[in-house]
Amino acid sequence: MGRFVHEAVAIDSQTGIVYLTEDLPTAGFYRFIPDRPGQLIAGGRLQMLAIKDRPNFDTRTKQKARAVLPVTWVDIHNPDPPEAEVDNLAVYKQGIAAGAATFARLEGCFYGNEVVYFTSTSGGDKELGQVWQYVPSGKDEGDLSLLLEPRDPSRLHMPDNICLAGRNLVICEDNDKQIHLRVLTPEGHVFDLAKNIARGFETKELSGATFSPDGQTLFVNLQIPGMTFAIWGPWERLQVA
């Protein structure tokens, strides 16, 4: 599924396509189309996202929220190139040579509501991060749009792992200041859900947010020193169900 700096995966439950993020300052957004959905070991095709008719589009700066960018995909012909032993951009460079788009530090990725959501931790004009959504349409096309690019760290500061709560996104932060769990609504509103106040570890990142199958418990990790928290509702405001 590609020799690059893997971060997160999200699987389209309808097609079995796997979406993958790459955590580097110059990163690609990938998808893996399995030969047999649900059996990744059987092989498949790796591709990198490109903006239609705009080769080598750079999403890291000068983006407009909610603007729709038509998407296509370019093939990565050698997902396991020998130069990957010494160059962790070896797969990314193949995509760039074929016209693919560049993102900044892609981390969280989540599939739900027939949409793929993903985060760029250091993207944006102020490098405070970006939250993106990709809506597939057809075999090799779709639409990409920027849901949020904060201008002030008090709103959102370097988004990382994400998960859905109904129609809202729960977002973990990864910065060296103050660490929050934030919620992004479909209307673009952001509010705080929780703040890391673990004594001695207040600036360590939260990660791995996910809900229990019944939607009643939100689990989230404090990466250092290595702790998992269970957070209970009420969740009416988040519309988890």
C-alpha cells in the first residue's frame, strides 16, 4: 500500500477503498483500490489525489473555505521503489511527476456519511492547520473542499486525529501550547469539548478519538505518558446517534 510515512487510514464501507494520509511537510493524499475488497493482502492499485486540470496544485496556502475543487487520481506505478530505503518522499515524487497535489502534514482521516474527512496539521496561511473533506463521485472522480482553516489558535490549533459524532467532527489537537478536543459543526462552528489538564503533560497531544459502537462513550488517548480516557455524555449537542 505504498512505502511512505503512513499516518492514518479510513475505509469506504461501500467500495472497500482505503484512504491514507502521509505525515510530512510535503505530503500526498492516497487511496488504495483493493483487488478484493476486505482482503488487502491480495493486492491492488495505489493512487494519489490530483486536482482536475490543475497539475501539482498546492493546497497548503491561499485556499478558500468551502470552495469545491474537482478531483482526479493518478497512479503510483511503483508503490515500493528501491529508493524508498533512503528517500521517504520516493512515492510522493512519483505522484508529483504525474501531476498530483501537495498537502502539509496529513494526519487524521475518517470515513462517514459517504464522505472522507482528513486533516492537515500544519497547513494554511498561518500554519495552524486545515480540515478537508473529499466526496467521491464516480469511479475516478470526486470533490475536495476545505471545511476549516483557522486564523486564530484559540479556535483550532493544529488538528490531528478526527472522528465523527453524528454530523459533527471531533478533532484532537497536536501543538506545544494548549491541547483541546474541539468540535466542528457542519455549519463551520467550532467549540471546545475538553482540554488536556493532565499535570506535567499539559502540552502532550491527544490522539485516537473514537466512539464506542453504541455511541455513548468517547475514548481518547493522551499519547505521552500513554493514557486512555473514557468520556461519557450527554451527547445531545453532538448528535452522536
